[in-house]
Amino acid sequence: MPKRILIVDDQPEVRELVSVTLKVDDFQIYEAENGRQALELATEKRPDLVILDVMMPGGLDGYEVCRRLKRNPITKSCVVLMLTAREKKVDRKTGFDAGADGYFTKPFSPLELLTKIEQVFDE
């Protein structure tokens, strides 16, 4: 059964780039453009991995989405990788404090992202 990955970003171009990057492997890809949609999809689809932006419209940023995913018994076991333009030390700390399992900054290397995802699934 292919691994399920949820890509959450308000920019369609970023979702497309990540999706294309992941097409080299056998993944089931889902996409959400905001935090609320991400939480609904995560509960419904139960992804193995969530690739999550921090800055999104709609009142729920990626940090809060991550906290809620990790508190929810249905989604708490999914791996969360933050993928964001927020690159300061305090941003990374906030991400990890929220429960993130990894933190990537934009612009990102598709190869590095794919390598990290493969590491996640090999663990």
C-alpha cells in the first residue's frame, strides 16, 4: 500500500512543486490550501506524513495545525515536516515545540526533501 502524504500550503505553485518531486515514488498525494482543510483531510485520509507550511490564511497557522494533529488520537502518529519561509532560530524552535518532526526552509532542494521523506519512511 502506498504511503499517504498530505501537502499543506496556500500557494498552488509550492503544492505542485512538492507533488511533482514526490511523483518519483509510489505515494498517495493529498493537498490542502489552509489549516482547516488540512485538519479535515488529515482526519479523513490519515496520512503517514504531512508537509506543512507555517504562514497560511484562515486563522490557523502551521504551528497550530501541527499542535492539533499531534493532540488528535487519529492523527498523532503522522510525521509532520514543516516547509516554510520562516527560517529564524525562534521559528524552528516554535515548530519543534509544536510537535514537528522536521523543518525545511523555502526555497528548498527537492532532492533534500525527497531524501528526508525517504529517511522518515525507512525509520
